[in-house]
Amino acid sequence: MKNLTIILNSKTLITLIVFFSLSILTTKIKAQGNNFIVLSGTIVGHDDKAALAGVTVSIKNTVSGTSTNSAGKFDLKTRAKFPFTLVVSSIGFQTQEFVIDNADSRLDIELLTQTQLGREVVVTASRIEESILRSPVAIEKLDIRAIRESPAPSFYDALENVKGVQMTTSSITFKVPNTRGFNIPNNFRFVQLVDGVDMQAGTLGVPLGNAIGPTELDIASLEITPGAASALYGMNAINGMANLITKSPFLYQGLSLYQRGGLNHVGGTGRDLSNLTETAIRYAKAFDNKFAFKVNISYMRGTDWLSDTKTNQNPNNLNTANPQFSELNADADNPAYDAWNKYGDDNGSNAVTLSGLNIPGTSGSQSIIVRRTGYWEKDVVKPVVDNLKFDAALHYRFNDNAELSYGYRFGKLDGLFQRGNKIQMDNVTVQNHKIELKGSNYFVKTYVSIENTGDSYNIKPLVDNLDITSGGTNSVWGTKYKTALQSALNSGAPLAEALKIGRAAADASRVEPGTLAFNDLKNTIIGINNWDNGAVIEGAPETGGAWLSQKSRTYHADGQWDLSNKVKFFDLLIGADARIYEVVPDGNNFVDFNRPLAERNQPLADGSFGDNVYYKKFGTFAQVTKTFFEEKLKLFGSLRLDYNPEFDAKFNPRIAAVYTVAEKHNFRVSFQNGYRFPALFEAISFVNNGNVRRVGGLSYINEGLNYLDNSYTLASSDVFNAALNADVASGLSVNDAALKNRGLLEVTALSATRPERINSFEAGYKSVLLENKLVVDIDAYINQYDGFLGQVEVSVPYKTGFTEQVQVGTDEAVIAMVRANRDKQQTRYRVYTNAKNKYNNYGSSLGITYNFYKKFTLAGNINYNNISENKQKDVFVTGFNTPKWATNLSFGNREIVKNVGFNVVWRWQETFLYESPLVNGEVPTFNTFDAQATYRIPQAKANVKVGATNLFNKNYVQYAGGPTLGGLYYVALTFDGLFN
């Protein structure tokens, strides 16, 4: 009944929104007359008198607008009352306004060329249109020209060169931007919107802006706000957001075609030379400025980048290896070797202690820690990936201030992304349906996003189950290893060589990559949605599984109303939103928590795993702005209230000021407080992943499991076992050694998850100098995170056979933590929880663009990010994962000779430490050159672009465990606005 109530509430909400929309619409229609005014004209360039196609012609403060055709002509129908203002704009030309006060509407207009520097208008920073120079917070914008002139192979890749942005490439189909620290491939803290629709896949928890977003032909502009934006946008926007805005079918009409062909893997990336292709088609048409539609489709296919770094993250000097045996220091001799891109050799569930060994040259019983052999990532992933995108939209204008639209978007993608483990995405699909009504000062919209992970699989349980099924459980495998090892030692083999002999014997029955047996077993495992293995868990599938079968729907509605023309003393903007996630439990990643614990992963008679699970959030905000001193000073104040039924309501305030000196120098300062509710996966997941249960942070999930208050941390368990092994080698019994070292075990003592909080202070300066030839933009920030969300791995102690839990601190609990008792007396959990410390990070960015001679432009940015160290150890490593210094420099000319332009970009970033639950290590310094040359053929409405990223093929990685990125060389041909 609770679920039914939620559904009714969401339907009621949508009904109210539609009623509100129709009320506005009816009012607007009644207020209009029936007489049309037809405006016609021709627009040419002032310098050459050539007709200008694609110029936007709109009526100020309405939604009414059109664009010129290939002959520079336009016709615009309106019911606007005289006088009204006509706005004419085009990238590269001065925006002009004309007051229309009679029906003599024939207009012949000449546009003056003008640099775009500092002239951009943005909407993301304050949710209303404003000059980029007077934005209250840092914001960057890429328009059509900037995207076209970038050497990046796609508009999304161009983000990598934007000031303050750090890009994470998980796959050739999947990239995630981040700003101001705490970078991870599944970035919960950075929001991506496409025309107001959140691109986050519900259960995957990752933003898919480039995978299901606009095609190359439909992107109009892209705005980035680095830093907290939660005061206006709520939810997860505490590290920033990207707002992707697509082309209106009223303003961009005709047929457009795009074809890109390229080559990658030209050497050193681990794969053979490969082709990459992308095709896109767009068609849009408007009828009498009343009805318009557009259709987009694109398809990309290529050979993915490969993650094959062999860096060892468990060298022999660590207590999780064997530091007492210096002859094992070389990686080739280290039996606890744990490579970045090898799986099944981890410490969580694949470390085996071989005890009771008699090793020549030592006294007493010895122990050695070994890891399962595992499999390299390249052996278990798909090399070829593709991405299909389709979208269509219908628009209808009832009048000059009411435009109704329906949009549908579909994306299918393959690729890899790194969460707590690597996920091979295979035939993942996401669909969006959106209905929106908007005017010049309001909008109201609702949408649903439908997610299906298709044939995807998790690499961690895949390799675990390959090893267990063909090589035996840890106990069986360890016994074989120990027997052969001791025999080799007795025969006089050196320890390092004996360990290799023991591994070969233990792996004798293991399936080998490339064989038919391997492929058959792999295909069986990735088709089963139960990651337990029958050899370990009674009743589980014989081979275990790895299929990632997740389905969800996200219902969202929001509205906004600018009341500035109704309030005398200040400008007022109000808005509200609601979101409901609906997850279909699969018994393996998400479960029905109302079912008994033992039955949650068992299907019901109807094949389902129980009732759908809901997770909700509601919010509302108001923003006041006021100017003083002849508009030199502009003050902003906003307050947002967010409510999630699982937590207390949270207020998110923001105050900001912009002061303009001498009309050119704009100084800004802002402070905001923001909250982030746990994302869906962080809140309610219940995943069995390699015999380690990953659980969401909501308190009721802990019921009956007791990992919050009756567990030890894995980190302390590693220290404890290292000391225990040393004492056993000195002659103590295992139990005596355990009790002696009990003080090394750390009781977890976690609390239920609470929302993450950020306090953010920012100051900046932006100006256009030297007669609009030089733009200077600098910002600095200080952030404080409280309750930072992350994961900690813990062990709950049990009696032998898991008959019942034992209380931490007792002798029995201490003995249960001996590594040899891992499979008999420990249940491990990876828990989403809050850090106990507060974390302060800070940084600054400087961006300069200089149009120094004719059309030659030199631009660059330098970015600094850092974090303060805490003296007190925390329950988990937060993972700042950001280089202190990074920079970009570009040099180009959009038309060095007639119709020919070029651009070259150099990027550099320094070494930094990357930390995550999966991989830890230093990411080396790298620098790359990107370049492009463009040839325009105006008479054919065509554009040919030849370019390269990583021009000199200097291979590098962007994060630990990530793919090796090499050169990509491409040719792209675009036809734009045919038949317009």
C-alpha cells in the first residue's frame, strides 16, 4: 500500500503540473487577438553584402522566433502588439535590436562582424539569461563556433580543454567531466543536463551525457559551472554541472549530415590499428512559426581503449604481502602481486594464507600470503563497442508566449566504466520522454527516464567465478598450492621458484583465455544474474554468475516562474521540482527490503523479486536579485529547500555579488551551503560482489546484518593478521597469537548515512580589455565537505558455520578475524557511510583569451587544486584524485586564408595520487598535442575537418586502473542546413 501511495502522489503531482500548464496556456490564448502580423526581410553581412543563413530572428520577451534560409530571407508570423522589439543575432556578428511600431514589416538588415569575446549570454549560473561577464559564479561556455574550431573529435571531448575541467575517459563511448577535486569515473557529485533532463542513469549512478545526449549536429551550446550549484539545482550538483542545450527546430532547419572516420591504436596501446566511424543525420522543419519538428540519429563504432597497466599496488613491503621474505620483493616473485588491471587477485576475497609451512633457513611454522591468479582485463572485456543515439521532438506554439513540446530520446551503448569494480556495459539502453510548456518567463516540464542495463556484466564476479568453477574454492586451491609448494621446498627449490611451482599446480585445472572451455564458461557466467557460486554458497548456481541486470524508471517534474515584472523592488525567480526513482528489484543488486533477509535473492512464483523500490526527493527555491548604483552592483540571494523522506529537510542558501568598475572590470564573490542526498546506488544497493556484500547507507538495510556496530575494519584486520603471522612464526599458536594482537583490531562503529554537506566560498574577476581583444577570467575557491560519502570494508564475526554472530571484542570474535577463518567465520561488507573528518579543499583557475592579430587567437588556462591534510585517520580514503596543476594552451585562426582555419591545443597535467576501492597508485604526468584544420565550402554548405588528438601518440592514463589513451586521427565531413 505504501508503494501505491507513492505512485498516486507522483501521478497527482504530474496532474497538477499539467493543470497549471493548461491554466497558463488558456490565460495566454484568451489574452491574444486573432490577427497575425507577418514580418519579412533579408539579412546580409555588412562587409561583403553576402546573404547570411541561419541568423536568429526573434521577438524580445517571447518564444516567437525563426531563422534565415540559405538566401538570407526570413518570414515571421506573430500576434505581438505594437510596438515590439525584434532581436537579430548570429555568432560572429553584433546583435541588433529593432523596434517595430507598424505593419510595414519589410526589413533589409546588415549585420556587422564582431568578436564574440565576452559577449556570450549564459543561463546556467542563475537559471535566467545574463551576460557571462556578470555571472555571480564561475561559468564557461562553448558555442557552435567554439565546438567547430576545437581539435577534439566531438563536442563532448572539447570539454577537456575548458578551464577548471578534469575529464575521465573510461571508454571511447563513455567520458565524465569533473571540477574542483574528488574525481571518480562514476561521478555522483557532477550533474549533466540536456535541455533540462538529467542524464544520470538511475541504478548505474553515472551521467551518460555523451552516450545518450545530443548528436554532433544538434548541439547548440554547452555551459559548465565548476563548483557547487546545489543552491539552485539541488540533488547532486555540489561539484558542478554541465548544461547541454540543443538546437531549436524553429531556428535551425533543413537537412544536416555528418560523417567521421578515424584511426586509433596506432601503437603502444595494446591493440592493433583500428577504424573508428561515426555517422549522424539531422532534419528539422518549421511551418509558419507555429509547428516544428526535428529528428536526429547517430551511430558510432570503434575499438575501445584498453586498460592493461601492470603496475603492482601490493608491493612486498606491505603487510598484505610478505615483507619478512625479502627474496620476494620483485614483482615477478611476489605471490601477492595485485596488478591495476588484473582481477581476481584482490585483497577483499582472493587473498589466501598458506600456514604451517616449513621453509628452509627459517625456524618454526611459517605463513605466506598468496593471491589467486585472476585474469587480465583484456581477456574478459569486449574490444569493439558502439553507441546508437536517436531523438525526435515536436514543438507547437499556441502564441508568442506559450510553446508546447514533446521530446523522445533513446541511447544504446557499450563500453567500460569503473565503479567499485569494472563494469562491461553491453547493450545498455536509456530512454527519455519529456513534455514541456514554456514561455519567455516560465517553464513547466515533466519527464521519465527508463534504464535497462541489457547484457552488461561485472568483471569482478566474472573472474572470481571463472577461478572458483575451474580452479576450486580458495580452500581447495590453497590446499593444492600448499602441497606443491612444500614439496618443491623439500626438494631444495628456492622460495621464489617454489612459489611459482605451487601456483602452477594449483592452477592446473583453471581455464585459460582464448580456449573454447574459457569462452564457454565465460558466456555461461555472464548470462546468470546471481553472483554467488554453488561451491561456496549452498543453493547458488553451479558456476556462479556476473550478469548486471538492472532496470529503473526516474519520474521528474519541475517548473520555474520569473516574477520580476510583477514585483517592483527586485527581480524574483521561483521554482520547484520533484523526483521519484522506481527500481525493479533483481535479487542481486537491488532487493525488496520488505522481504525476509534469507528470501531477498530468491524469485517469487511470478518470477519477480518482490515489490518495486522507491526513492524520492522534492525541492523548491526562490532567488532575489537587485541592482544598485546605476546597475554597477548586482546582489543575488537564493534559498532552496530539499526534502528526502529518508532524511531531515535541508536548506541550501546562496548569496552573491557582482560589482562592475568602469564598465569593464567585473568582480564577483559568492558563498553557498549545499547538501547532497546519497545517490540511488549509495542509498539502497544490496550487491553480492565476490563474497563481499556492497550495501547502501540507509539505516534499515543494517537490520539483521549489524555491520554498522558489530564489525571490524578490513584495514585493521590486515594489520592484525600480519602481526599474528609474525608471532606464529616465532612459535605461538594461532589462537594465542590472535589474542595477543587483539588490540590491533579496530571496531567499526559506523552510523547510518546522512546527507553530504558542502560550504563553498568563491571569488573571481572577469573582464574584456584592449578593445574587446583580451578576456581575463580568474577564480578562487575554498570548499569544506562535512559527512563526505564513501565506502569502508568491514568484517562481521560469526561462529563457525555462520550459525550466529559473535560480539566484537570477545575472544571468539578476535579468533574469527584470523585470515584462515575468512570463509568460515567472517561476512564482509563494503558499506556506504560518511567520513568522520571534515575535508577542506581549495584552488584557483586563470583563463586568458587574446585575439592578438586579425583572426589569430591565443588562449590558455592554468588550474590549481589541492586538499588540506587531516591529522586524524578516517574510516576510508576519500580520494581527492586530482592533479595540483594542469594547464591548456591553444593557438588558432578560424580563417587564416579564405574558408580555411586551424587550431592547436597543448595539454599538461602533473603526477597525482589516485585512490579508490578498486585501484590505488600514482598517475604519471602527461602532456599531449591536439590539432585540427578546417576547410569550409559555403556553396555546398559543407565543412571538412582533419584532426588528431594526442597527435604524437604519447600514450597515457588519466586515472589508476583506467585505459591507456593513444593517438586518434580523424577526418570529418559535415553538410549543414541543406534544403533550408
